[in-house]
Amino acid sequence: MRFMVTFTRSIVATVVLTALAVSVAPIVPGMTTSAFAEKFCGPDTQSGEASGKTETEATDAATAWWSSRAGSLGKGYEFWDEAKDKNVSCHPGPFGTVKCKASGKPCLREGLLPDDGKRQDL
């Protein structure tokens, strides 16, 4: 009988610890779960009008400017590749230059939460 009581307590303890581990797992920092599968995005952000000798040079300058502005939302928002609704518009500038402007919603990489823990946009 004593063995049965100890064995039963062991099973109950294992079940309780397993349930606790499963319920705590989603709040472990850096862990990606389905609850964190969506991206957190900030408001539409625009660069200033950047100039370059070529369209590629002007585009690179505009997206770098955009990244600088987007980064003011917090760490992780500065990545152009992660932005939603991205757009770069260019037109001829003076003296054979090209002028470009970048816009888009800065987003954190999938699975990351904003530093302040608040949702910006989905």
C-alpha cells in the first residue's frame, strides 16, 4: 500500500510539473510560439527625398534615411526588409541626378515584441 501511495504521488507530481512547464513555456523570452507569430508594426514612415547619381544610389540613400527614421520607434524597427507596404518612388533631379523617397510601415521581425510590450499595429 505504501508503494502505491508513493507511486500515485509521483504520477501526480509529474503531471502537475508537465502542465506547469507547458503553461510557462510561451512566456520565455526569445521563444517563438503561435501566439507571437504576427508581426508588430508601427505607423507609416517616410524618408526625406534622397539624391544619387543613379537610381540605385538614390534608392539606397532613401531606404537608409527611412531606416533611420523607423529606428526611432525602438530597437528592431529599422529593417527595411521587414517593413509592410514598402514603396520607393523616384524621379529625375537636377544636373542628371535621381531623387527617391521611401515609405512603409516599420515592423519587427516575426516573433519579436516591442520594447514597451505594447502592440503598435498588425
